[in-house]
Amino acid sequence: MKRITMLGWALYALLGIAAAADDLAKNFVTPPAEARPWVYWFWLNGNLTREGMTADLEAMKRAGVGGVLIMEVDQGAPVGPVAFMGDQWRDLFKHMVSEAHRLGIEVNMNNDAGWNGSGGPWVPLDKAMQVVVTSEQQVPAGTKFAGDLPKPRVNGGFYRDIAVLAFPTPKDSANPAYRIRNLPAKDMSWGGMHGDSLDAAPTPGVPAESVVAKEGIVDLTKQTDAEGKLTWDAPPLPGSPAAEWTVIRFGHTFTGAKSHPAPATGGGPECDKLSPEGIEANYNGMIGKLVKDVGPLAGKTFAATHVDSWEVGAQNWTPKMREEFKRLRGYEMLPFLPVLTGRVVASAEISERFLRDVRQTVSDLLTENYIGHLGKLAHQDGLRLSMEAYTTPANDQDVANSVDEPICEFWWPDGGGLYWSVKAMSSVAHVNGRPVVGAEAFTSDDNERWRAHPATIKALGDRAFCDGVNRYIVHRYAMQPWTADRWPGMTMGPWGLHYERSNTWWEDSKAWHQYVARCQYLLRQGTFVADVLSLQSEEPMQRFTTLALSGYDYDGISPQAFLKNVTVRDGLLKLPSGMSYRLLVLPEADAMSPRMLEKIAALVEAGATVVGKPPVKAPGLTDYP
């Protein structure tokens, strides 16, 4: 009886395999709609018409395009009649979604105007990106001071005080060699490429008389009124009668970052990336309204919202920064605020550790309160969230863990300087069980000049397939407001492939798109096979680190995902997504947190094989030393 039962199960399994093989063959011949390639559909500076939208979507349907990622930009086209997010614009968006539904095309709408960040005129400055600003006043020791402290720099008319601190003026305090390198927000921008740390450089030895003693810092915040007037009896200081106190007024203001390159009616402040209130202001000002406009098609045809290139710089403050810092790092940051002006407090080692904690807090809050919270808002409305989650002022892969559809990019003709993002985002998808790895595909500049076509882009696209991509989002299809008599039609300045219905070969592209859909369907079946799991560094603002392997493949995993999800069974590293690996490779980093060391030790005890350089210290000031 037992043998018959086992035979029955074997036959059942074989039948299941045969049925699955039949499905593969059937869907290869006629790929399902969700396997079709997408396009970036750029709407150009208010040049929108109902007829043009319908003609574009019908042309996509004829050619075999399955979805659109919409962005409206200003790249030099004359200003059209339709104001971004105005009544006419919203009516046209509703029409477009209705037409896309009729034609079986999915819609992903960027979460602002332009192609980066999250912002617009609906974001008030108190919920926009914030940066610490300071002013200084020298006060003679042993005197009574009653006067206005200089107001720090103000951007956009918005400013709020943080604190007023004083300390005995150290010797040579203006010597830049004795100051910690603290990157301002404008330096922590999109330009950071693969392998850049962007963290503080080691500070040379600092003479004791040039160090600010932590215990000598006095909090004068309560002795300063709302207008910045300080009333204070400055205590005498031992030593020279000419000794002085340095008084620093700390505040925060708008970074100045705005959504771009947006039409004038869509540009506005970039939302605070470190507080949930920031992204709520942006989401409710745009995507939330569009969800209501399209009604039951939200979560169906209107399927997703998107965050694209990170080109908005960074921020180092948010209204609840002190509370959030204490929650995440476990200590009060106030006594260390002079480090943000470049001074050394307590010691160079301690000051550098504090700066590292500030950057880690920025990374954690951006991950949790911006992208993590945006995902929750989108899910409440039935939408997916996609993102180009790299070159951020955070640990990129930690950010990408919160995304439903991670998107990479590669440029025509040779892949471009961001090709490493293909491995970064495909790794995130494998680790987290995300079935779709999108790519901003075949992006180009003004060297393209209508010279690219399916035959010239296929080899590069095949390379991206081999490296993990399974959805092209071709960059770009320029929205054509006309239905005839305008050839080659609207363009998007110098950017992208000319990949629209006004191109001479468009109506012959169906076979190409079917080939792409067949590849994409097959590449979403089963589970990726890799031998090596590469643990990424815990450093904030960490770019993805690639491995050079011959004969083997790998995935990178973020610190957060590693701590939460990796287990060992039968000597293999296992993930809930179904992935398994034979070898763990550690990052090339001198610092590692105790909890990470404990996790690695537990995996080794359970049978994991680990390769890498041991760390020499823990980062930050939490539980220091």
C-alpha cells in the first residue's frame, strides 16, 4: 500500500511538471500581458491633448508595449496650454487611465513633476527638506551680555531655531586642520558613484587646547527668546583676562531643493525625507488626488507610483531630529552639535563617531519615514511602489528593501556609468522575493540622433537580461500631442532613444517587442541561482559593492535584510524568498556593529562558511567604548 501511495505521489508530481512545462511552452509562444516591455512616457511641458494620448496608447498596443511610466518634464519644449495638476490636466489623466484600461496597458505615475525626488507646490516649507545652519557670537568671559545673536542663513523665508550653545573658545579654533570634515547637504548629491564612501575623512591629531571639552558646553537655549536675543552672565574663565566664550545659534532652514526638471506649474519644494509628515504632504497633494479621480481603476490600470533618479541632494535635519536620534542611537545629540560646525568635541575619534551616527540616522529615517512610509501610503490605495533606489544619501540597499519593484538603469550604447545598478537592484529583488526587476533601459544623450533602433540596442539589452533585468522600461517615448502632420514630432530635448509612434520603424516593432516579452516571461520563472551572498557594508550613504567572480554568481544583501532574514540549513545560507547560497563574503570595512558580529557568529556556529577580513572596531558612539 505504501509503495502504491508513493507511486501515486510520483505520478502526481510528474503530471505537475508536465503541466508546468506545457504552461511554459504556451506562454513562451504567446507571452502574458504582464510580460510585455514598458516605456517611460514623457509628457512635455503642458503639451497634452486627449487625441494625442489615445493615439500614443493605441500605437503602444499595436506594437506590444504593456505599460507606461509617466513623467512630465520641462526640457525646452514651448510651454503648452495644460497646467500640471490643474483641472484640465487631471481630467486628461483620468481620460488616459480610461484609455489605458480599454487597451490593457498598465500605468505607473511618477510621484511628482520632473524625474527625481518627491516635491511640488503643495509641499509647505515646514515639511520640506531641512539643513542645519548656524551663526556665531564671541562674548568676553566675565561680562553681562544682552543682545541679538546673528540670525543664521535663511532659505525661502523659512527658519526655525534648534538650540543656543556656548563653550570656551579653544585655541586655533579657526584652523581647518583641526576641524572635522562634515559634508554639507549640497555635497551629498546624485554624483556619488559606485564605491564612494562619502563619509568623514580621518582628522589629523588635534592639540588638546584646540578641542572643545564636552563638559564645558553650556546650553543657553532657554535664555534666548524667539527673536534670538540672548541674556546671559558669561562666567569668567581661568587664564587670560581676554578669554572669550563662543556662542553658536543653531537653526534649520529649507535646503532649497525643488522638484525638477518640472514645468513651472509643477515645481515646488522637495518634501522632508526624514519625517512621515513630509511624504504625506507630497502624496496627498498629488497621487492621493489622482487615485480619487480615477476611482475603481486605482490599483488596477493605475497600478503604481514611482521615485526616480536621486538628484535632490541630502538633508541633515528634520523637526523631530533630536527625538529620532535618541531613539535610534540611544544618546542625546545636543552636546555634540558643535561638531556640525566642524569643531572637535571631546576628541577627533569621538567627533567622527558622532558624525557617523548623524549620517546613520539620516539613512535610517530616510528608509523608514520616506520610502518605507511612501510604500505604505501607496499600498493603502492599492498601488505598487517602484524606485531607482541608488546613489541616495542612505544605505542604498536598505532603502531598496522597502520597494515593490526595484529599478536599475543602463545607457546606450555601452551600458554607462550606472550599469552596476543592474546587479544592485536585481540582488534586492532576489533577496526579497520581488518577481520584477525593472530597468530604465537604453537611456542616451544627444549622440543618439534617431540612429538607435531594435537591431542596434538588442545586444546591450541581452546583456542586461543576463545580469538580472526582466522588465525593460525603454527610455523614452515622448508624448505626441498631434495625430498627423508633425514629423518626427515632439522630442525630449537631448535625452533618450526616439522610441515613439512618429519614428519610421515603429509600426514594424511588434516582433521585437514580442521577443522581449518572451525573454521577460521566462526570466521571471523559477529562482535565481547564485553561490555567493555578499554582505554590504553598514556604512550610511553606501554604494553597492560589486564582486569580481569567475564561474560563479552572487547577490548582494543589505545589512537590514541580512540581520532580519538570513538563516542556515544544511550548511547553506537561506532566505525566505527561496534563495540559498554556499558562501558569505564580508564587506571590506574596518567597522562592524556588535549585533552584526553576533549574527555572523551564530551563522558560523550553525554551519555557514564565511570569508572576509575581520573588523577592528564598532562604529558610532552607541555604547562607546
